[in-house]
Amino acid sequence: MLGRQLRAIVAVQSLTLLAVGLLLGIALGTAAGRVAWALVADSLGVAPRPVLPTLALALLVPAAVLAALLLAVLPARRAARVHASAILAAD
């Protein structure tokens, strides 16, 4: 396997984990935020009108993708340097 292929595999794995985390995090965070705001608004006596920060979410996704790819660079380089035969011989 070429180093380029290993780097691509690490990048895909990183982005897959990111996608699952973003989907679950945004969905659960939105739901929890709505419930929490409803409780706070009810105690304050105001109408619970939650606002979804779409601009912040739109900026979060590309920033998270960039961060995930940058954080995957070092492990990908390390994986590309190690020969599979050396790992298999060690076992």
C-alpha cells in the first residue's frame, strides 16, 4: 500500500468520525438547547421562541472539516512511514 493511499484512508476515517459527531452533536445539542430554553423561558415568564444559529452552524462545519484534516496529518504520516511487513514480523 502506498503512503498516499494510507494518508487517504486516515483522512476518510477522520472525516467519517467527524460526520457522525457533527450529526449527533448538532441534533442532540439543538434538542437539548430547545428543552433548556423552554424551561428558562417558562421560569422567566417569556414566550419560548428558540432561535437556531444557522450562520454559526454553517461556519462550524467547514471549520470542523479543516480541523479534522489537519489533525489527521501527523497520524497519517506516521502510518505511511511504517512498513506492514515490520509490523507483521513483530507479532
